[in-house]
Amino acid sequence: MHDELYKKVNHIQRGMLPELLAEISHALVVSNLDEVPALRLELYGASMATTGLDLQSWINFILERSTKLTFFSHPVPEEELVAIFLKGLHPTFSSCKSTLPFPATCLL
């Protein structure tokens, strides 16, 4: 556990797991609200190359950032996520962009 986070939760008594989890959640939200603009920039500016050209890592990257933004009450619409996914694909997958046999939303 990061030292800053530890300092915020070390007052919780041993064995009080629900209280500890609530306090950790609160501490993370309070300290990470300023991350929303950075997360949005990271999401919109990323490409598959960011994740080492691995398709599953690229999908996970998009989903992780989307989940974090939703948690911070700044969700990204599904259509934008699909557009980000397709725009960031490696040129190897360029044929998939126009000939997907199923809706692109199935990928996310």
C-alpha cells in the first residue's frame, strides 16, 4: 500500500474490513479527482502501440480508463470508445475496420 494511502487508513482497527475498504475508497476518490483530465488525454491520445501491439492489452487499456472515468462520474459514451478502439488499431488490423462481421461494440 502506498505510504500516503496508509497514513489515511491506519486509524481503522484490525478486523474492521468493511470500514477499511470504505476508507480506502474514499481516500482514493479524494486524491484522484484531479486525474480525470489526465485519464481523458491518455485515453483519447492512445493507440495500440501504447500497449505493445497486443490486441487484448489494447482492449484492456481502453476498458480500464473507461471504468475509472465512469467511477469519477465522467463516463465516455460507448460510441466514442469504439471510435477510439478503431482509430488506435495497428495498421495490421486496417482490414478489420471496414469489414467487421459483427458490431464493433462486441469487441468492447
